[in-house]
Amino acid sequence: MTCAACATRIEKTLNRLEGVQANVNFATETAQIRFEPRKADLAALIGAVRKAGYEAHVHDTAKPIDHAAENRAARRDFFVAAVFTAPLLAEMVAMAGGRHEPFVPLWLQLLLATPVQFYSGARFYRGAWKSLKGGGANMDVLVGLGTTIAYLFSAAVAIFSLPYHAYFEAGAAVITLVLLGKLLEARAKARTSEALASLAKLQPRTAWIETPAGLVEVPAEQLGKGDVFVVRPGDSVPVDGEVLEGDSSVDESMLTGESVPVHKAAGGRVFAATVNAQGLLKCRATGVGSQTVLAGIIRMVAQAQGSKAPVQQLADRVSAVFVPSVVGLAVLTFVGWLVFGTLEQALVNAVAVMVIACPCALGLATPTALMVGIGRAAKAGVLIRNAVALERAGKLSTVAVDKTGTLTEGKPTVTRIVPAEGASESEVLLVAASLERGSAHPLASAILARAEESGIRPGLPEGFTSASGKGVSGMVRGLPARAGSVAFVGELGVHWDAARVRTFIDSGETVVAVAQAGRMLGYILIADRIRGESASAVRRLRALGLRVVMISGDHEATARAVAHAAGIEDFRAGVLPDGKAAAVEALRRDGGLVGMVGDGINDAPALAAADVGFAMAGGTGVAIDTADVTLMRDDPRAVADAIDLSRRTIAKIRQNLFFAFVYNVLGIPLAALGLLSPVFAGAAMALSSVSVVSNSLLLNRWQPHGQGRSDGKHGD
């Protein structure tokens, strides 16, 4: 494909097939196609593309497109054209100096212009022929037609000694400048896909396995699910796996964007391409090949970069009729100048119209910005499913946030121990931990974890019993004891301070009362601790002009405490999982687009009901497959990062479209009125494409909040 008209032509051809929905992206040189296997197959799809005058093959999204051959050809064609065009520039300089006689003999001009026209310019003839044969017209038609007319007219002047000026230098300069633009464009396009290429390069090629002879290095693709492998200090993890033995820290920044290493021990999960810091880890493979989290990220980023944003629809509609309209305008320009001017003026101005109007900038305006924006987000640990989600994220007016696992850490933790008069914290903790050793309740895990932190070694209780939803009881060190709800412990007839307990509950903490031998020992207060970044995340969302609402299934006191700590005034408490989707729908009825932030699977209905769903992935593949935006690091501030980058990317797209439209709207009339020569038209056309891509590349300067620049401008 050479311009947006090519992409539009292929897309229309594919969409004419029954049961086919195609989206063709000029910048990524890809087509994403949904089709019904009963009505179409791959052979039919590829055949339709070939019939339209192009070639196609099935692409492996895990392997970025290699532009090396294309770049070599573009470089070769440009340098040949530049070498033969250089002497012709002397003719242009002489004309600018007022010389009317040929400075370079016409026969030499003919010899120099011919290889430029038919060797370096051959790509335009090939592209034009394929396009016209397929029933369409693209940029190659404009360049090929315009420069051929100039060449043939000049050749006639040279061969037959006609009394006109020859325009060999104009046609050759146009081809050279267009080829230079194509070369720069190809290099810039390659830079827009750097993020995807860098992700693909992260995949390790080898793995270490244990054998009777010791550790042996094998190709990573030989590992199968369930195989045991070893990761040495400093090595990359070859596949996804579960740690069987060892203790180490692993750098997961390539997945999450978070630079702090993550501790790994038996039972922990490791992911392909993350880097082991110091200890030796023995792991069992759980995801290999295309099943790794990294492979899923590469697929998702590639698909997102190849998708279309709704804002591109206007450019698509324009490019569909652009080339035929320009050819018609060029004909009118030629006829008009032929009637009211001279043959030379008619020829030169018609050629200028065709050259200035090439729609490359229109075709590159949206996809290049998307490729850079989505790639930059992936490096920051924010995976955006497609261009629609990217555009919608920037238009959100309300963000609904789940409490558990999103604003909070998602697991109960002992916040404090309040002993009764005459008891100590260690005594309360010892009795409670001893009783809880017989329980599998999440609150029991929190108490046992606190005991381990405190160096307390609880024994096993005797006569252990568990009352569902109330608590546990048994003999600890020969004395009867209970731990659980205040009402459950109060059944023993022990005294408890109702007012004090009420203050604990109002603060959002769960109260575990502990009693032994007929007296109250004290209270263990447990809460799902709020993340340290939550308040900062809420402040950033508000600074972006968003309304923040918390939705929680917890009772009102707990929800209010967490909302207050996070700085959220508007919250919904006591909402069951199936009611979260209804709560999101209610927010949507209030007006504006609504985003939902959840921690994955249990929030799936609400994530689906929202205009944009943000999933706190924690490195899980399920969230990657279901959410519109997946946050690979468990940090709610990444939501603000995603929305901020979305807005900046859409702003870049609008800037690019404005530049592309204005360039053509101003350039075509100037060329038709004779105020723009073909040479300057060619230079302007090349510059327009390069400027659009370069503007998109400025998004690479964006940094997540707290990294790099902090002035809020991020390079815009």
C-alpha cells in the first residue's frame, strides 16, 4: 500500500465479501478481519486482496513486521534518483537567475531524466497499474500521471525542437522528493512500532533444565506445560511458571512498568522475560509459547495498534473519493489554463495539482499516533485493547472504582490489637492465633500472619470447634477460650465495652473479640488496608476533571471509612457483585461516559457495562483478555496515566488530521492558480507526511506520573 486510498480500496473489497468485516490500517500494513468460516475462508480473503491489485499473507502478531527490505529498496531508488537529478538542479538555479536559454543541453537533460522517470519512478507505475486494474486510484496514479506528462512534453520539446521550455528538472525533482519523503516516512513508521519490537525481543531463546549430569541449556520453545526449569541469578525467565523451590527477587518492570523487584518463593508465579535478581529458582512451566502473558501482551498491542479510532472515519470517507476528485480537478485546471493561458502553464499547473494532492498525510495521521500512544502505554504497564477504548477513555466524565483489591490491597490485615485491662497484646495474639490454627477463614490467615511477624509461635488448640459466621472456640494451654464476633464471645457472659466496639466498627474495621477463662482479653482489629497510592490516584483523576465514585459490597461503615481515606465523597455501599453493573448503568444515565476500575474476574459484569473497563491485572491473563484497559501494575494511579495518555494521543490525532486537511485545502487551490510549481508541490507533499509522523513521535516523550518530567506538559 502506498497511501490511504490503497487501504480504503482493500477494505471496501474485503467488506463486499459475505460474512466479512475488515479493518485495513495503512501505517501498520495490516488488515484485521472477522469472518464467518461457512461463508468465507483465508484463501478467499487473500484472493480478494490480490484481485484488488495487492498481496497478502497471514501475519503472526508475535513477530513485528520487518521493514528492512522495504527500507533498502526505498533507499536505493532515492539515491539513484538523487544522483541523476543533481545536475538538473543547475537548470533550476539558472532559471531562477533569469537565464532563459538551457544551461544543461536538452539531450543531456533527457539522458539524465530518463532513469529517474523509469527506474526510480518504476514503483509509481507498478502501484498505479495495480490500483487501476483493481478499479481504484491511489497516490501512485497522481505521481505517475503528473511526472509522465511533464517528461513526455519535455521529451517532445527536446526531440522535435519545439519552441517551449522543457520541464525535465521538475519531473525528476518531484520523483526524487517524493522518494525522499517515502524513505523518511518508512524510517519514522519503523520508529512508531519500536515498542512492539522491543517487547518481542524480550522473549528469551533458551532455558536451563536439570539433568543427572547437571544443568543443561535447551531452546525455550522445547519447554512444555508441566516441565521443570531452573532460573539462575541474572537470567531471564524463559516461560510462565510456578516457583517450586528457591527464594529470590524478580524484576517485572517489563510487564508492569514498576521498577521495584518482586519477592518470589515457593508457590509464587513467574512470567516469561522477567529477570531473576539473585537467588536460584526452580519452577514448573504453566504457560509456554503463545500462552505466556508476554505473548498475550504482544498480541494485544499489535491488534490495538492496527485498529481504527472513530475519529479516523472522516479521513477514510475523504480518501475514498480523493484521488478521482483530484484527477478531475487537474483536468479542469489544464483546460482552464489552456483556454485562458498557455499550453506550458496548463501543463505545469495540472501537474502541480496532482503532485500536491497525494493523500499520504491523511492516511498516516491517525494510525501513527495510535501506534506510538498504545506502544508507549504498554511500556508503562498499561495495555489498551483497541483504538475505540483509547478514544473513549479520553472522553470519560465519571470513573467508578471498586473498593476491594482496587483501592485496597484485597486481603485482610491486622491493623491493631487493643488489649483489655490486665492483659497484653502478646497474650491476646497468642490465644487468638492458637484458636485460629484450626480455621481456614481469611481473618484467621490475617491473625496468623501477624503472629508470625511478632515472633509468636501458637500451639494447636484442643477440642477445637467452629461456629459458621460467628467464630472459633477450644482449649488453649488448658483453659477454655473463644475468638470471633463480640456477640459470640459475649455468650460466655464476659463484659465488653459496647461504645468502644462501635467506634471500631465506625472506623471501618472488623472486630475479633478474644476471651479466655471467663474474662475479655481484648480485641483484634482487622481491615483490608487501603493502598498507599489510592488517595493520590483519586486526586489525579479529579485534577483531570473526572467525577470519582466508589462502589463496594461492604457495609456502609467500612465503605465510608475507605472512601474518606481515599478522598472520595460519592460512594455506594452494600452493592452485591451482580448489582455493580446496574450501578454503572445508573451512572451512565446521569450523562457522560463512565469508566469502571475493578480487580478482574469478580468485577467482570461491571467492567462490561462501563464504556471503558479498567482491570487491575496483577499479571493475570484473564484480565488481559476481558478488559478494555489492563493495568499490569497494582497501582490505581495507572488509571489516571491511561486517561491522560488517551487524551494526549487523541489530541495528536486531531492535530495530524488538521495539518493534513489544511495542507491539501490550501495547497490544491494554490497549485490550480499557478502559484505553486511542481517541484515545491513535491517537496511540500513529502514534508507533510514526515511532519505528521514526527508529530506523532512526540508522544514518546510522555511519562507516567512521577517518572521523568513533572511539569504536566509531557512534551506537547
